[in-house]
Amino acid sequence: MVRSLNIRSLYITGLAHEYPSHSFGRKDFENLIKKLYPTYSTSLGLKKLVQLNRKTQIRSRRSVFDISKWTKDDVSPPSIDAISRLYQNLGVHLAASACTKAMKEAQVSFDDITHIVAVTCTNQGNPGYDILVCQDLKLSPTVQRVLLHGVGCAGGLSALRTAANIASAESQRGRSARVLALHIAPAIFSNAAAALVLCNSTAMKNHQKPIHELLEWGSMAVPGTTSQMTYDVEADGMIATMTKDIPKIAVGAIQPMFDRLRATTPKAHNQSSWTNLKLSNFDWAIHPGGAVILQGAQHNMRLTDDHIRASLETYRNYGNSSSPTVLVVIDKLRHMGEGRGHVVATSFGPGMMIEMCVLKRSLPESPLSQFSNIKNLFLSFYINLYNAPRRFEAQAPLSDDCNTCERLI
């Protein structure tokens, strides 16, 4: 469903991301396999896993763990409850760090935050882990919380969309919201956290300058694709199942989603005339779910490397961090030169779902100085924790051609 732009504008005033300090490259991954599984390192399955790792084009990944210290004692994956404890400890602190940075840029205090939207597809704790982040940041107990689940890599924009819908409604009441998204994932994923502060116009202080104006947002489920991407709990961990058709489905959904946003934007709300722009007039922050997805999007929409430069840079140097990644891409993009005036951000997740939003870069000076009361604030933060890999299953077994895995990268 597409949500039309509310008469009151929304602004991203703070944006940050956080990677853990430990990094490992492709060769480090191969050496780890040899160290942990010396007897099986030449098996067909592990050879194909190494081959998959090489084809990802990812130079390095970040992790909360120092894998150089792992030994044969670390061969067995941790239990689900052990992973949950790590998640609620290391993940919460990583998220809180990104939140603090975003709030500092937005020039808002912890007391200004009134809403949280959290995202996870891997943590089942009750109460939700989002309250742990609230406690870590010492937020007010009156902060209103929303916890999203099951959106996977689409989670960054799912949370932003939810925050935008709440902000639009809260504009009528003079309130604000904050968005949190958290995700743990296996295989090609790395650790990251990202955060943003979203305000409506009545929330802006005289001295604040927005980073982006949020012009439009929406989501859509691609019919007949529910089984293409799943991530389910089994006795010994989370099982990710992905088919070889995912890149084709994801790439094929981008332009129809963009056309739908453009067609459903009320003319009265079209302050920046973005609906008249060509695809090539935008910078594109595409979730880097794999090299094939990025290349396919370029080909379908006739985009250059420059159009998706932040997606390429993030994927090559950090890999896919699941739900936070698209926010990382948007954050990096604003530091990569002046760029085009508008940005389209899009991400994909189980369902299969596509999320999309249209952003307008801020003017040299904020036009919002007439707004002085803090009323509506959103803080969004997104986490991905890469624990010791659980289990990854493609619909074609590793002993086959591994076409399923290769098509994903």
C-alpha cells in the first residue's frame, strides 16, 4: 500500500551509522574455514561456500566478534538462548551508539524523543529488545514504542515508512516518534547499526538544518513470491531459504514501485515537482542485497555507477548488513559530493516486499526558521548483528551447482 504525502512536511535531521571494530576479508573467511574444519575443508560443500564467498565481490565485513581468536572449540554454533543474550547486549550498545550520533547531529535531547519504531526478524524476547535500547539511552518511560517483525532486509525503510505515517498523524497533535530496527542474519551479512531522527515541520528549531525532506514513501508485496525468501526458526537456529529468482523479482519491482509512488502523489503535495523527473535525474540508494541486484537495477533503469555509487561502495567494503544497510547507504551518499537534488531509496525483504521512499536534499540554509517548538521527533535506529553463522539453506543443495547461491550475488 502506498501512503500519500501529508500536508505537513517531514524532515530527516540526524543520520548516523555504526560498524563494530573487527573486520575480516575474503581470505580471512577462507582461513577460518580451514582452521575450524581442517578435516572437511576440501569437501564439496565447503568448497562451494568458499566459491560463493569469492563471487560476492565483498572485500571485507565487520563483526562484533574477533574471529581471528576462534579455535576448534568454536566449531559448534552457539545455542539460541546464547545468541539472544549476545544480541541484547552487543546489539543494544551498537544501536545506542548510532542513536547518540544521530541525535547529536539533529541537535535534540533524549527528552525530546516520544516514539520508537523497532525492527527485528530474529529476536523473540518479550518485552521487545527496543525497551532495552530505551533504558540504555535513558529515554523517558512515556516514549511510545512500535516493534516490527518479519521484514528482513527491507526493515530499514519499513521502519522509516512506519515512522512517517505516525509523524503525519502526530502532526495534528503536536507529537513526534523515533524508529528502531534490529536484525540478525547469517551467510553474507555483516554487523552494523544505523540511526536517524525524523521530524515534522512543527518540530524544527531555529538553528536546525534538515538533511533530507521526506517527500513520499510506500511499500508493495510482489504477488506470488511469499516462498521466495524465508527466515524461520528451527530447533538449532534460524534457517534462511532463498531462491535463484530473488534478484529478478527484486529488480523487476523497482520501476513499478517508483511509477506507483509518482502516480499516487497528490499534485497539491508535489512541492518539488519530483514526479516530472526522469529516473536518471535521481541518485539511487538501492539496498545492496547482492552484486546481481545492483547490476540488474542499473541495466533495467539505465543508471551509471555514479547513480548508485553509495550502494556499490557500501557493498564492496562492508557487505550486506540486512535492515540497517539502506540507511548506511543514504548516510554515505550525502558525504560523496554534491550529488543530484533528489534521492530514491529502496530495499527488499521477505514477502517479497519492496519498500521505497523519495528524498529531497536540504537547501544550503534551512527554510524552517519560523518553527521553534519541539513537538514531533523521530529517532530511527537499525541494528544487524552477525553472530557465528547459524545455518543457510538454498532451495538447491550445496552439492549441486550452487546456482541458487550464485544468483544471489
